[in-house]
Amino acid sequence: MNASSAALAGLSGLGFGLSLIVAIGAQNAFVLRQGIRREHVLPVVAVCAASDVVLMSVGVAGFGTVMEKAPVLLTFAKYAGALFLLGYAFLAARRAFSASGLTADGGAPIALGAAIATCLAVTWLNPHAYLDTMVLLGSFASTYATPDRWFLAAGAILGSIIWFVSLGFGARLLAPVFAKPRAWRILDTVIATVMTALALGLVLG
């Protein structure tokens, strides 16, 4: 195993994972809201991160096995993954030009069980979670050799953990910034750019 290729795979996974997860959505909005309120932040962050560990690992393992047994699917996965990435880039770009400010409103405190149940719902009942981890990350990982694809998976998981910890525990500091629509537009512009670059990387090999 080449150390440099493993490191590059890990960095690619880190960037890929962050590009997928750093977006306006129900899960991130819930984590942000709990962080701003300083309410059950650690359990909520832990549930989100643990869920991504499971989903990303299954996605990489499943697609890796399928691709080894049916190499012809590699080409399909490459272009399908690129199309998905371009689709996400388009949606992010559209949000960048039309997104409104995200606010975390007040309300009565919720119990720990209710917070965890809500977190599980916005994670596991969200079809985009499966598209991101099993389709996008899985197909992207399948273009790497078996040892390196797990470094890619580790990088993606690390990106997920970094994001949720930063969002949950840094939410109170970020709230004044991300209450402004312009901040979300800048963020979505970066996401659209990275997604497009990754799609081109898949197609061009």
C-alpha cells in the first residue's frame, strides 16, 4: 500500500464528506437549533456522527464488493456518481441564489428522548442520507483500490464528525453569522464548486 495514495484518498474522503454534509437541511437545522439552545447537544451530535459511521461504512463496503465482482458496473457507477454530483451542485447553486436566512426559533425545552428521536428521524427517514452515503460515497469509493477506499471512508467519517461537533458546539457563536442569508449563499456556492470539481474528477479519472 502506498502511503501517499492512502493520504490522498483520506483527504479526498474528507473533502467529499464535508461537501455532502455541509448543506442546509432538516438534520443540520435541527443540530444548529439544539446547539444555539445548548440543549442535549452531545447526544444529538453523537447520534448524527454514529449514523454517518454506519451509513458510510455500509456504502463503501457494499459498493466495493459489487464492483470487484462486476467490473462493468464501475463505468456505470462513475458516470452515475458524476451525474448525482452535478445534480447536487445544481441544487446548491440554486440555493445560493434563492436561499433565505435559516433561523432557529425558540419554544419550550424538549426532553432528551424526544431530541434523540427527532434526530434519528431527520437522519434515517431522509432519503438523501442514503443517496449521499450509499450511492454517492459508495460509487466514488469504488474508483479506488480496496485499501485506499477505506482511507477515503475514514476521511469522509472524520469530515462528518468534525462538521457535527463544530455545528453543535459552535452554533451559539455561528448563529449571528448564519442568520444572514448571504452567509448561506456563500456556503452553498462553495459546495456547488466542490461538487462540480469532484464530478469532473470522476469522469476524467
